[in-house]
Amino acid sequence: MSGKGRHSTPSHSRGPLHGLRVLDLTRALAGPFVTMLLADLGADVVKIEPPQGDITRPQGPFHPDDGLRAYGGYFASVNRNKRGVMLDLKTDGAREVVRDLARSSDVLVENFRAGVMDQLGLGYERLAEDNPRLVYAAVRGFGDPRTGASPYLQRPAYDVVAQAMGGLMQITGEPDGPPTKVGPGVGDILPAALCAVGILSALHRAGATGVGDFVDVAMYDAVLALCERMIYQHSYLGDSPGREGNEHPLFCPFGLYRASDGWVAIAAPGERHWRLLCAAVGHRDLADDPRLVTNAGRVAHRELVREVIEAWTSARGVAEVEAELAAKVPLAPVNTVERIFADPHVRAREMLVALEQPGVAEPLAVAGRPIKFGTGAGSPMRRAPLLGEHTDAVLAELGYPDDRVSALRTAGAVG
């Protein structure tokens, strides 16, 4: 792995991907989330942005005190721990900089429309000529023709498109309601997580063979994989799964139940947890009711199960239900963001991280790193870069003399 130009840091403060150089030509959410995961794990991620910046920079949300507005929460969240370089890829000089960076990088990630990088002379095959070990990764709506030419190849895609086509909306929502979009951008974030797994797999093989690979994740494919249950239900049973609200088609109880001041999730499909739940809600007799003794029986009589559980939960507040049941059966409050910010688990696990926000006096929180290591390995979290903040430093690492950098800047190739 490369690592040119990095300063030495104590081993305990290095993430496990320390020394890995990642060239990031992504924008929006799916691509930046891939490189964020790698950066969070210690990789040196060099984010390339056009002169106008990533499309998410101006989208906010902005803190009321932020007069600078260099970027808002969206950009801050998924571009932390990266270095920023401004390049205008419409110019020959900028494309040459990318080729030079690719020669000294281990990974390149992009999420342009299929063929765009090839038209720029920056496709996988061209860059691999100079760096055979390069792992080149792409996240697109419908994949890349290198791994399977989709008839939808040139269609643009966003999260909502992937959720719709992958089947997620069809099985989300109330039975008598419309298809429902899932709140988080899972049509972007799941493909990103799978792409990161693919990158690490290709790096592992490159370490043994000296040869990189092209890693391709389609957003449609990723959401389809997420909906794996509907595939085998149709294949095995001929079913056409639809929307089931907050119930589960195969398990019971397994869903949301009303409390007096909110909602709780309860999952007790196994015999042990079902018996504990029956005892806790004052219905030990139901544990041996022939209709309900098996999970299949409870699925068939789910309305009776709901009636019994909600008669107990609806007479109590969420906090009381949690205090009484959470240690006995799988149970959780449906948390508001205020409850999340106050949750001791979130504090103990460092899942809220305050980062410097240019233009605001006090740091602001973003979601923390969910991947932890027993050794405590992990780099300190850093804010997202200003547009072009590290251009000069990165070009200096490439060995570019000052006069060449000045010429590139005069030509509008770098900023």
C-alpha cells in the first residue's frame, strides 16, 4: 500500500486502514459514503471536487449562526476525515493530475454515469496500465457493462429509484396504503456499504497477486439483495409479498405496539421469550393456549396476540414498558432523535461525534463510527474539508514544483 507524504502517528491512534490511499471522485451520498467508511477506518482519502464543489455542499442544513456556509450537515456527515482537492476534469491538466494520483493510490472510487470516466481517459483499464494493483470501484444505479450490461444502464438513479425498483417500497407500508419510501437513504447507503466490502476483498486479493480489480455495485442490485425474503417467498411458495405494516409475515409477536405515550417494538417469536412475555403481561395461561403455543399458531392468530399485548402496553408509558420488559424479551422504544441524543448507550459507544464546523463557534454532531475494534484502533475524527483545502499539499506530495502548480491554477485546472 502507498502512504506517500503521510506523517507518522502513534500506532494506537491509527485506524486499521492507515497507509491506504483512496482517490475519491464521488458526489452526492452513495459514493461519498463508501469513501467515508474507508476514511473512518484510517485510509487517506483524497476527495476530488469540481470548481463548484460537490452537489451536496450547498444543500445544508446550515446552522443558524453559520455565515460562511462552506458546507452544511449533509456534506459534513459523509465527507469527514477526507482531504479536499479541487480539479476541473474538463481540462487536460486536471486529468493528468488524476492519472498521477491514481499511480500512487491503492483505491479509486467514482459514481459517475457509466462511461463518463472512460470518455475522460480515466477508466479502469487506462489507469490500471500505470498501476496494475489499483482497485477501481464504481457505484451506479444499474451497474457497469464490465460486469453485466443492464438495459437501464444510462438511466439516472437516486435512492428513491433504487428503493422502488428493488422491491423495498412494495413491501413497506400499511396493507391498504400506498407503497412507502423508507426514511433513511438505504438505496444509497446499502450499496455504499457493500461496495466497501468489495473494495476490501479486492485489496486482499491484490495483496496476494499484485493485481487489482474493478468493483461494481448497482444500487438496484443492492436493494434487491436487501429484500431477499420476498425473492424466496415467491420462488418457494409462489407468493407475491405486499405491504404488511409493522407486522412480520413469518414471526409473531414481531412488530410495533402502542404505549400510552408512544410506541415500542417487541419481538418474541421463540417459545422462551413468548412465555416470558405472557408472564410479564399477566397472561401465563396463553403460553399453553393450543392456538398460540407455536410461532405458526401465533402468526395465524396475530390479532389476538396484538390485543393481549396492547391491552398491557397501552396502559403504560414507554419508559415503564421498557423498564418492565427490556431485560426479559427483545424490546425497544421507538426513539425520537431527542431520545437518541440522551441515550447512555449512544454516549458510551461514541455514536455522536462533535466536529468543527467552519463558520460556527461550537462543534456540531454527526453520527459516529459503528465499527469498533477491541484494540481501540481508530484515527481521531476530523471535519470535512473546505473546497480545495488540501490541493497544494496533495500536489506537493506528488512532487509538483511550485511553478507547475501555478501554471495549473492559471489554466483553471486546479483550485
